[in-house]
Amino acid sequence: MYRKPFTAKEYATRLADVKTRMAAAGFELIICQDPANMCWLTGFDGWSFYTPQCVVVHLDEDWPVWFGRAQDAKSAHITTDLPADNIVGFSEPLVHHPVNHPYDELCDLMRARGWDKAQIGVELDAHYYTARAHHHLVKGLPNACLSDSQELVNWARIVKSEAEVALMREAGRICTETMNRAISRIAPGVAQYEVIAEVYHAQIMGLDGKCGDYTSLCPLIQVGEGTSTPHLTWTDEPLPDEGLVMMEIGAARRHYHAPLTRTVHLGKPPTEIIKLANVIVDGVDVALDKAKPGVSCQDVEAVWQRVLNKNGYTKPSRVGYSIGLNYPPDWGERTASLRPGDETVLQPGMCFHFQSGVWLEDFGAAISEPFVVTEKGGERLCDVRRELIVID
């Protein structure tokens, strides 16, 4: 039997919050294509986001409507509490049809329910909301007013409930185990893919009888000069006798993510690498102490940047971003970032990945931390050695 991760009351609270935000933004109806937003609002969970699907929320309706591929409708019956009439599958011939589109039938549904003249918010920046889907929606609802909802639901998700934070902590424990297992496999001559295979095994095995989910981002590994850039993946090359290895991995529990980065050096590390790693650790410590309710995102970044600057370094990219429930291709929520100009005020229950990577011309290092905002500062979700890890 499928066990839902949250109570019906929690989903009702989320829906009420979103409706309040909709009313304030002037939307009568929103269409959510982001699979994380669909899941957060209804509990829907299935690997079906490669075809058009969405959750529709109307201000005057008690329940959202799930709309998706007909053969995936049963997934909505299993994973959500939505009434049967609010689970609507589109015709199978529309899958990858060269002319017609599933949103043609979504427009039919909107007209049938009298929603075709509404002020409608759509997720223009959602990964799976395609230009073609938007074109068919605009063409099929000529009397509606469509505009960007500007991550309305994403922002509703940014402060986690106690139940959500509990899942974040579980993800953090799985990530701790996964990173430690991966580090234990690092040695000269070991193929990169063997390290990553250990990551995948540990991610899914989880801890204490609680399995992990697939993560929104695949494991990343960089070796040698590759550490000067952050997003390389594994090869079949063996690890060198000496040099840097950097890994960014994550773990997910019911799709709630805890990402983590660690830097390893095979053999005796050069002085400049030791210095950079030590500065990164000091900067993260200071920043997490600062990350208390009432402090802005840019204030947290500023204290980190000061530690870097006084040691001769700088980081032009953001140093962190909000995390939580997500699906591929990214575990970031696309809301608040720890960077200059972001005046978002921290609240208890917000979760971030403090991505402390500093990438220089020839090498880089990162010793990052996922954390939840508490009255005492940023509570680390993982517990892996916070240092340049040296393997002789």
C-alpha cells in the first residue's frame, strides 16, 4: 500500500496558502507544470514529467485538478487524495503528436468548467513547460489572460513545515552515509565510475530501513584540472596517484534533498590547496553562524565574502540557494539565493545548500553544507569531515 508522506491537513494548509498568494497576485487560476509544485500541492508522484502534465488550482474550487497522460492517471489515484472527477487523463494519441497537443484537451477542460475567461498564471520558467505547450494554451484560450506566475508556488514552498524538515534531516543522514562511502572508495587507480557506483548504491539503500529516492541531480565528480569547473561527471579513467578529487552528491528522502560537496587530495597536498580549503571552512562556519531568522540572504553572503577577500580570494557566483522537494534536473527551488542583492529575509524552516565552491584557473575546492535556518543559526543537515580530506 502506498504511504503518503504528509497528512491531508498539511496539503490543505498548503493549498490555502497558495490561494492567498494567488488572490494577492490577481490570479483566479494557476497552472503548475513544475513536477515539484505538482507534488507539493497534491502529493502526485510519478516519472511522467517527460510528457505534458499539470496541476490546476482555481480560487473557488476545493480541490486542484490533476491533468496528464491517461496511462499515468492511476498514479494520481494512488499517490493523491484528489476526487476522481479531478483526475483527468488526456487521450493517448496526443503523446508526441506532430500537430495536436495535450493542452488542446486541457483547454477543452477549462471551457467545460467555465474557466476559459480567467486571469491565469502559468509557470513560464518551469523546466517542463515548453514553448509549444504555451502556444497551444494561448491559442486555445483566446478569452483568458495568461501571465507568468513568477514561481508563486515555489515561493510558497520555501519555508518548510516540521514534517518537511524531518524529511530534510533524513535526507541529510543518508547523504552523510553516501559521502563517507564514496570517500572510502577513493584511491589511486580506482576508476571514477566505481566511486559513483558506490554513491548510487548508498543513495538508494538509505539508512535504518528508510530508502532514498533518485536525486534531481546526478553525482558530480571532477579530477585534477577538472576541479576548476563544477559540473563535470564521471568517466572510466582511473584516479591518479596524486591530485585533487572533488565530488558534489546528494541524497533524497521522499524527494526532499540534501546536497553536499567534499574535496579530497590523493597524496600530500600543495600549500595553496590547503590554504584555500581552510579559508572555505572558516567562511562557511562564519556564514552559518550568521544564518538566523531576520537576516537577509545577502547579509549571509557578505560575511562569507569578507572571509574570502581578506585571504585574497573572491567568489563571483552565488554561494547558496534554497533546497527542498524537487525532481530532475535540479534540486534548487529557483527562489532565494545567497548572493548580493537578494534581500529575502531568512525564516525558521528555510533550507539552503551553502555551495562554497571556489574555482580558480587551475584547480578548485568546495566543502559545502546543506542547512536549515534555526534560531541558533544554520543547522547542518550532514556530518562529514569539514576539511580537505587527504588520502595518502
